[in-house]
Amino acid sequence: MSEGEEPEDDPIPDMSVAAATPLFYANVAQAYAGPYDLTLEFGHKHPEMLATQHYQPVCRVAMSLSHAKTLLPILAKLIANYETEFGTIPAPGFDQLSKG
């Protein structure tokens, strides 16, 4: 940006950064909360692990509880939009967990 030029409201994202960011696949997620933050641990459970509680951790993400709470309605909206377009996503145990 040159001197006197206004910053753009919606800058174009740097796709080279996105391409260099690792992408992980997870089919298991665990959440741990402390007094000030939340840690999400994502993992992959291979078919031979199905009869056990074990999984291979692939990524951990830590954030403030405030950030996690801000993320909730964003995820809810994305899921609601998807379900509106494609139908209900099956999520075994969701009803029991959300009640309580």
C-alpha cells in the first residue's frame, strides 16, 4: 500500500499461505477445558482400532474459552446451512450431549 492509500475492506487472502498450511483429517475429537482455555485434540481412528478406545492423535488446537464460545455460532450456522441444502447430518449421541 502506498502512502495515502486506503486499506481494502476485504483484502484477497494470500493463497500461498493457505497452501503451505497443513491439512489434517480427523474422525475423532476430544475437548479439554481449563480455567482459562480449551484444548481440542483431533485424531484418526483406523478400522483395526474400532473395538478399542485408542486413536492416533493428529493435531491439537488450544484457544481461550472466549474464542471457543465465539466459534460455536459460526459452526452452528455452517452446519445449519449445509443441512438446509443437503439434509440432516447423522451424529450419533448428539441429542444426549446437547441436553447436558
